[in-house]
Amino acid sequence: GAVVSQHPSWVICKSGTSVKIECRSLDFQATTMFWYRQFPKQSLMLMATSNEGSKATYEQGVEKDKFLINHASLTLSTLTVTSAHPEDSSFYICSATDKVGELFFGEGSRLTVL
Amino acid sequence: DQQVKQNSPSLSVQEGRISILNCDYTNSMFDYFLWYKKYPAEGPTFLISISSIKDKNEDGRFTVFLNKSAKHLSLHIVPSQPGDSAVYFCAARIAWGGNQFYFGTGTSLTVIP
């Protein structure tokens, strides 16, 4: 089946640094990718919708300058957490839809900001 | 505003019995529903889906029921197995929403051996 891969799966960084997380669709072209964040014991919260070749659409309350999303190709989207702070520590998950609209998730990336 | 709700944060079921997970939604424009399973520190994995034109979809031990008039969705797992212990999310998509999915808050299922 379709596979979506995220890298890195776990990253630890110092406060104030920027971290980039990659999301790749390995065997299909994904025109739309989604970025989610999961807080402990809470639902997946949609952060932004990313369409290839255009600017991402951010959900209300998500800072676009803080969470930079780039969808440069049909198989790659990146999320950059800029000037990360401890409150940005979370589990970030991407997903991508194939031609028929089915949704596939990446394995998730755990960010810990010290 | 939470458009997809899972009112039971947790559920415990004996192995071999039926697990029923419930999901309610408010937006009548949702046309496609899914259930996902998530283990700790892993991404969600797709379980089963149902289109709004159907009221039931079955895949092995998993059956999803859709009651559009009640705006209610349920997932039945029969028989439940210890490996089914995980957090289950329901999700819904708006027909014209460009593949944007809305998730419920999840139900943590524990299957007791």
C-alpha cells in the first residue's frame, strides 16, 4: 500500500534553534499534504494544508511564521519549526492523499525542545 | 468548535467480546468518514472507512456503521483482541473541503486478556 515517510522520527534541539521535519510520499504523488500536531492525550490537531507549488493554508491559531511549510514537489513537504521553544515540544504527524482521496499518515516526528 | 466528537475518552473490554466505539458529528456536509488506530509514539494507521452513501462497511473483525440522520458513527470490533488496545480516532471530510479531515478527540481502548 501507499507509504508516507517522515524524517527525523525523533529530534532534540536547544531553545531558539530551528528544526526541519520532512514528509515524503514514497510510492505515489500527493498533491495535498497535511500537517498535524498531537498534544498528550488529545486529538490530532490540523495545523495546515499544503498543496504542491502553492502556499500552505494554516488553521486558525497556527502561526505561519513559526511553522513554515514548503511543498516543493509532489512527493515532499517540509515543516520547519522556527526559533523552537519548549512549548513547541510535541508529536508532529504528516499525511498525504492519493488520487482517490484516501489519506495516509507518516510515522510521526517527536520534537523535544530543551 | 469541535465538529467531530468522541464522548468516551476510554473503554475497557474483555478479550473475545465486542468493542463499540462511538463518534458524533455536527456538520451535515461531511461525506466520508474514517477510523484510525494509534499506538503511543507512532503515527495513526488507517482502519476502515465509509462513504456517506452507505450505512455499513465491514472489513474482517471491524465494522463501521453510519447513521446520517443521527449524525452518528460507530466502530465495532468483534472479537476484541489484546493487540487492539490503542487510541481510536474517527475523522470526517467535508465534500467540498479539498481533502481536509476533522478528527475526534480519540477513545483509548483497553482489551483485557
